[in-house]
Amino acid sequence: MTQPFSADQTRLDAFDARDEAAIDEAEYEPMTGELDLEDRRALRRVAGLSTELTDVTEVEYRALRLERVVLVGVWTDGTAEAAENSLRELALLAETAGSEVLEGLVQRRNRPDPATYIGSGKAAELRDIVIATGADTVICDGELAPSQLRHLEETVQVKVIDRTALILDIFAQHAKSREGKAQVELAQLDYLLPRLRGWGGNLSRQVGGRAAGGVGIGGRGPGETKIELDRRRIRTRMAKLRRQIAEMSKSRVTKRGERRRHAVPAVAIAGYTNAGKSSLLNRLTGAGVLVENALFATLDPTVRRAETPGGRAYTLADTVGFVRHLPHQLVEAFRSTLEEVTDAGLILHVVDGSDPAPEAQLDAVREVLREIDADRIPEIVVINKADAADELAIARLQRREPHSVVVSARTGFGIEELRAAIEADLPGLESELHVVVPYERGDLVAQVHERGEVLKQEHLAEGTMLHARMPADLAGELSRYETVAPAP
């Protein structure tokens, strides 16, 4: 006889059935097609997480919005036009870095103020201009001391940077290669090291005891401050970057040594930034290097093979552009790259003929060349952008620089004249000989073709007659075969 179910048993069975249904529901995952189409298309708003702003333009995203800057310069010497040209160049640098220039101001002083760069009264006026224009950054046309940066920021209440920091930022944006990025980082750390700031006067977040590494009696001293720790980390990183740059430059040193071994002359293109160096390299060699109407568009050196009209091979190296007051940190960091200039036998000094002050460009580049010990290398001044320059300005430059060539890398004007000037000034062909080389010494004839410049060649019964220019060591080997030059 079957026992009737009690109330408790009925309740237990109900619980079991509900648990099994819950387990089945947990194990079952619906397919996407089974979900409601409207729910799949909708973004569900979560309560309590919406912003109270009615205008999203009130939110500032510095990575997406151009910084609005005010430029400030101090006119200490020279003419007012030179001071204004320097500030216009600073405006181009700021726009290259991704800023919107709102205002440019120049103050006449004997020397920059040691506290605030422009003086306390002018700093207060600058604060009013910043408020009126809605600027969020002030850029000073000079390198400011750490105390000047701090005092000026306290007065104007917005971010203040100097010309050096601006140029370093542009280099950081344009560095593409591994070596270029390492060089820029090294320069930035070198600039940042003396400008680190602590957190107010509270011992710069000084930590002692176990937090500073001390354990037990005698180990709970004042400890190491946070700013000291940051400086130590920066010095360690800088030492590592210098080792990496030295390792990465080995391949370039090896290539230069190979070219010297084969007596291939080297020509370096140097000049002011945006003067058209890369365009000139492309015109002379067809290198296909990036050409852009921007400051410091190319940072990594490019070496290409070229030939003179007479067929003599040489290498042409494009280098980083220079600028007025180029930061010393960059010169030191890019020293391995600038060795392409110091090891060259001839420098093509490119200047923008359409610039308002091309003479200042020449002086600024030569200042850097003196700093890297390349000022004694022979140079040809290449006055570029002749298609856009004023004829009177070009004539003035030619009077100042007699050994110069006027070209236009864009149109090709004057390029053949430049090739002829390079051929005439290439180093290494000190001797000019007329020789008759026996046919069994064909190796010497091959060396003359490879290392020298053959002006005339004839095959005679007794051997190969050559009229050629060649290096001194090769001329010594061929001197035994020298003959009298034929009458014209």
C-alpha cells in the first residue's frame, strides 16, 4: 500500500524541482540570435554614472585639442626686426609641436630678469593677457633656469615652457628609428634632471626607517627623499641610453670605415631646419627621403651614393637640421649622428634664400659646426629655394658668400652647376698624371677608375694611356709610368 505524501515531503520535492530548474538555467547559455534584437542594438544607460555637463566642449582633452599658447621674448641686443623674426620662428616651432598661437610679445631689456625672465610687473601683465585670450600655456623664447620657470608659473598660473623644451618635444614627435628615439630621450632626461620638483617644503616627501631600507637600531635615519630617488633613476636611465646609442652607432662607424678604406669621398648636407636639405638629397641622388614643409621633419641620417658628372663616386649624407639656440642637450645626444658631418671631406651648407634673415641661418649653423669641431671642413654654400626668393636677397648672399651656388631643389634650377662645384671640390684627388700603363698592369688601371677621375683614355701599342686625377698614394705607384703630356 502506497504511503501518502506528507506536507514536508511535498515541500522538499518543490525545492528539488526549483534547484534543478536553476541548475539547468545556469548551464544553458542562449545564442545571440535568441536575444531580443532591440536589446542587442541598444546601449543601456547605467543609473548614476551620467555626467552633469550639458556641453561636452567643457571637457578638455589635451591629446585631442590644440594647446592655446602665448609667446614671450626678451629683446636684449640686435635690431627689433631680428627680435621679431626670432619670435616668428618660435611661432613656427609651436605650430609644428601642435599648438595654436594666440599672441606674441617682446620686451626690451638689457638682460632677462633672473627671477621671472621678464620682470615681476610684466609677468603680472602677462597674466592678464593669458586670462583675456584664454591661453593655457606660455612659451618663452630662450632657455629658462629652473627658478625662472617656477616663479613665472606661480605668477601667470598656467604651464610655462621654454624654447629648449619646445624643440625637444618636436624631436620626440618626429623621431622614428630606435636610435633617434633613444637620442631624444637622453636629451629630454638631461634637460629634466635639474628641473625636478618636490612636493612643497615638507622635506620633499622624505621617508626614513624601513621604508628607506633601514632595519633595526641605527637604520632609522632621515632616509632618501623622493626627489633624490627620481634623480638617481634618471641618471641610471641616462647611462643605459648612452650605452645603447654607442652600440647602435657601431654599424654606422663600420660603414664609414669601409668607405674610407676604399677611398670613397664623403659629402655631408648641413643647414638650417626646413632649408630644403632632404629635397636637395632627393634631387641629387633620387633617395626618396621624406620631404615636408615642417621644422625638423627628418631626424635620422640618410646616406646615399652619388656620382659627379665625370663619373666619380661619392657618398651624400643628409643630417638633422639646425636652428637658432639649438639645445646643447640635443647636440650631445645626437653627436654620434653628427659624426656624418665631422667625418665628411666636403659640406654642402644649405640656406633658405627666401627666409627673411638668411644670414642669421648661416651664422646659427656655423655656430653648431664649431661646437662639433667641423668648422674647418671645406664647404659650398647652397642658396636654395631660388624660385621663391627675392633676387636682391640672393645677390646680397652671393656677395657675402663668394663660394656659393644658387639652386632650386623643387624645380631643378642650378643642380648641374652644383654637381660641377662638388666635383671640383671633392677631396682626395691631389695628383694629376699622364701615364702609359702596360697591359699586364690592368689592376692599376682599374684602381684609377675606382678611386680617381679619368679625364682621357686611349689604347696604344705599348699600353693604356691615361690622363687622370688620383689620390697621392695611387699616384706614387703610377709615377714610374708617367709620360710627358701631349701638346694641345
